[in-house]
Amino acid sequence: MYNWTESVDDKLGKTISDTILTIHVGDEIYRFHIEAEIDCASTNDISIVLRVFEYGLRDALKHREVGKDKITLKFPTPKIILLEHNSNSPNEVKLELDFGAGGKIDFSVPTVKFLDYSIEDLKKQHMVILLPLYLLKLRQQINKAVKQDENRNALRNNAQALKDLIYSILKSVEENKEAGNLDHNDVYVLTGLLDMLYDHLYGGIKEFEEEGVKGMLAEKLLVKYEDELEEKLAEKLEEKLAEKLEEKHEEDMLNVAIKLLSKGMSAEDIVDTTELPIAKIRGLQLQKVTV
């Protein structure tokens, strides 16, 4: 299960970790703390380990075990997902806890280099929810091409690479739908996320627009719109049909009620037979309807 990850720090400010999961396997309980980072190598910033420790400590305090002569703090197993990385990206980041005479302890957090996984790896490991983030794979080389103002062909060449990448992502999404890993709505949620991330990363690049990169996503989202419109029309037709059937049923019951009134049956008994409101039966009586 997902845990509530909001805490309050010493200054009464909110702190929110990315994700803390609790997994029950039989009688065993496993807790995991996952933080996502674009990359700590490019900026030489490894301060994320401080946040991981702080968030883990606050979560451990919530689940502390108080014994007769000691308190146990169980930290969730931490891991950092680097959404982008390079050759300098660390395999782990460390925080040294120095207790003076009590000694030193290394708090080590392993990293996962997201783009080391292929699209097929994400599928096999049931991590398809991360597929839209695979757009990051080309971000560094595209940013490099953007800076080469004198050579716009570099961007046009990257446009085709980006098209191929988007095609692979969309194809994998469809394959996962066919395999039963995603339902109809999941497909369009992921497509919508892919569209938003594309706009954020590459939406302002004129060459990509001219090469029709965005069109691949627009076509997919148009299918979504058409499907949704078709579903809404079907719902409307079902509602209309239900209304007509209900009207026909009420008309039939009114005819039955008229016949029963003519035979002298009481309004209360007619209500039990036809399930019409008593007010309608009284109205028929007032009209002195006869067959």
C-alpha cells in the first residue's frame, strides 16, 4: 500500500517524500522509500541523501517501536531513481553519521539509473507507468542540438529520432493493453502524460513542429476524443432507451390500474399490484375512469 508521506518539520513546515510503500508478504512486512531525481551528477549535488535520511527518519518516528529499555526506529529501505544520468552519476550516495565516541555509521542509498532500462525492460518488469518518462532519453542530445544555432539540420535529424522514440513508447503502451496490463483508460492517461511531457521538454522547438513530431501524439489523442465521444453517445442512447422503457411500463401499468378500478379493487391493492404511486391511483379515481 502507499503511505501518507506528508510530515511536519521543526518549523511547522510540510515535508513530502516522493513515495513510501508498504508491502505485505504473508506475515512479513517490507517498507520501501523511493525518491526521484533528474540527476545529481550534472550539478554535483548529492544533497538528496539528506532529504532521503530526513524523510526516512520522520517516517520511522511514526512507526517507532517502544520497548522496556529501548526505542527502535525502522527506516524504510531507500532507493533513488535517477531519471537522467551520465558517466559521473553515482551508483550510491552516502551520508556519514558521526556519533563521536559512539562511532560512525554510513547511511548508504543505492541509485537506479532509469535510462539504463530499455522500453522492453520496463514492460517485462511491469513498470509501464514510467513509459512517458522515456522521452528524457533524447533530452541531452536535443539540448545540445538546440545550442547549435548555425546548424538547424541537427534538430531536424533529432526530430526523426524523437518520432521513432515516441512510436516505440506508444507501441509498448498498446502491447501492454493487449497483454491485459493496461485498460482502455490507462492507455489514454499515459498518452496524455506523454503529450504533456513532450510539450514541457520539446514543445517550443519549431523544427519538431515542422517535422510533424507532435502530430503522432495529436493523432492518438484524437482517437481518444473520438472514443470518448462515441462512449458518451452510447450512454445517451442507453439513457433514452431506459426512459422509453420506463414510460412504456408505466403506461401499461396505468391501463392495468384502470381495469382493476373498474372491477372495484381498492387503491391500496392496486398499488401493491402495479407498484404505481398511490397519488396516480387516486388521480384515476377522481377522473372516474371506466373501461
